[in-house]
Amino acid sequence: MGLIERGALAVRDGRIAFAGPEAELPAAFACAESIDCGGRWITPGLVDCHTHLVYAGNRAHEFELRLEGASYEAIARAGGGIVSSVRALRAADEATLVAESLPRLDALIAEGVTTVEIKSGYGLDTASEMKALSAARKLGTLRDVGIRTTFLGAHALPPEMNGDKAAFIDTIVTDMLPAIAAKGLADAVDGFCEGIAFSPQEIARVFDAARTHGLPVKLHADQLSNLHGAALAASYGALSADHLEHTDEAGAAAMAKAGTVAVILPGAFYFIRETKKPPIDLFRKHGVAMAVSTDSNPGTSPLTSLLLTMNMAATLFGMTVEECLAGVTREAARALGLGHEIGTLEAGKQADFAVWSIGRPAELVYRIGFNPLFARIRGGH
Ligand code: DI6
Ligand code: FE
């Protein structure tokens, strides 16, 4: 973990100017304003690199149906699922979306999160997707937090397409993506590659279009079945492939070769009572970097605690404390293409960090439902 005991951190103009043992702090900082953290631990500001935070309403009723025995896929096929969140988002104006999403963002921030990725995908027409992305950007002006937006047009087939997936992909490629790229509303492009969503061939068309707009890609891959989404993402040099419960060894090897980060999402696994675990051992064996994220969304992971997410990654998947902590900092930053800017405490990076009232780093992963945050600093503030 690169732990430094009796450490010091110096900040100038919103950037880390020094990070290391206090004994090595350059004399130039002697006259700077100094804050004694009282022996607490400092980590990089946490990064939640996979969320669907902007949505309207919730799906508590579907949760009740699932408790009565209905499956996530059965609810989706019966017109519930993602499509019910699409109806709600289309009916909400941007201000309502912002107001409903802000408490979720605040819950993340309260646990030391300084950067959040937010996906669209509940609009599924050009105007509604743009409304969602613009609501996400707006959240970043209301709070001191970094927001990265991802266009997830290929999330589900909207009802007005009458089952015509090819025509919907046409719309994404010729209408939605150009409009979103022209307004600079997305930092990346994502898709849902799954039997209940889109095939690898359909996703490839979206990725080809993303490439022409110069946007990096990510993929919801191999969550419910193995359509070789991880390998597909890797073949496009994706920043990340996410979920990955059903990924095989060839997929893991391809990700390692491409430098594609594996984003592990235990919240969805837990909430839909999935039994197939992501192949953590294969990711370790092949040296695939692993991030950990909430997947905060109304259908499969109504989770807004990155601390609890780390506990789930450790308890459910056997990830180590070091893997969990790197997964919400260094590797999460890389999954957003921001590894050069945030995610570690190094001179030159943005001064985003969290100060914790804990005796050892493992406490951040070990506790369930307890928040030891002492202070959160973003850009030096
Ligand atoms: N995979 C998920 O787990 C979420 N989206 C996706 O592509 C589910 C989103 C939802 O059910 O609303
Ligand atoms: Fe997701």
C-alpha cells in the first residue's frame, strides 16, 4: 500500500507539492500554514468509478416482487426493470433529476469520495440522455466534487423501438452520440452487453462510433452470462470492463494485455443474489488491475456507500484490504482515465484526500455501517 508512518503532505495551489515522511519535508514548507491531523490516517480522496446516480423515483416495488420470487430478468422482460426507470426519467425535468440525485451524491461525499463517475442510460432518446448527462454535470457545480460523465445509450431497448435493436443502435450512432459529443457532455461511452440487452456485434458498432468521436469506452460485461464482453472491451482498448462475474480466463488475459481495468461491483452481486463470483484469482494471476465501485442504481444496486462496498468486496469476493483500498483510489482513477491526476498521494497530483479517525487502514474495509471520516479535502480545500 505504500504506507508512510509519521507522514506529511504539503499542498500548494490545489496540488500535492510533497508527500512523504515528515522528517523529509523540505524546509521550504516550514512557514506554510500547518494542520496537525493528530495521528490519523490520510488516504487519497475516494473515487466511485461506476454509478448510475442520476435517476428519478426508485424501484422499491420491484424489490418487493423479487422478495416474492420474481427474478431480475423476468421483471425486465415484463416491462419493469431499466425501462421503468426510463419512464420516470423521461417524465422528470432536469431540476427534479438534480434534486433527487443530490442526496445520493451527498451520501458518497460524506464518506470521503472526491470523484464520481455518472452514467446516462435511463433516457434512451437524444433529449433525455442529454438531460441526464447535463444533470450529472450540474451536480458537480453544486458540490465540491469531480464528476465524470459516461454516455450509456446501449443500456436497454426503449419501448418505442418495438424490439428493433438494430434500429436503436442506428439512432445511438447517428443521432445520440453525435449530439452528445458535439456538446461535450460525455467523457466516455459505455454499453450493456448481455442477453437482456445488446449483443457483442451491436456493442461493437457503438464502440466504433465512440472511436470516431475520440471518446474512450467501458463495458458492462459478462454480468449475467458470458458473451465474452471482457475480451470485446479489451479489443477496443477499453478503460474498464465492469461486473465480470462470468468472465473466463481468455477474457482476463485479454484485459491484462490491453491494460483494461476490471471494475468489481459487489453491490449488484449482493442485491440480485447472484451466486457466480467474478474470477478474482484469474485477475490476480494475469495482473489485471481491479477497481471497486458501488454501481449505484435503482434496480440492482441501490447502494451509496463506498465503505460498505469495500467490505462486500472483501467478504463476498475475498479481495484483500490492499486490493479494496487500491480499488477505490488508484485503480478507480485509472478506470476513468484519470490515473495521472488523482487516486494516489503523489507530488503533482490534485490535492484530493480524506483524513480518517482510524488506527489502521484495514478499519476502512472491516467496519459495516460506520463512517470514521474526519475531514475531506478536494483541490486543497
Ligand atoms: N447492469 C446493472 O447492474 C445495471 N445496469 C446494467 O447495465 C442495472 C440497472 C437497472 O436495473 O436499472
Ligand atoms: Fe452499472
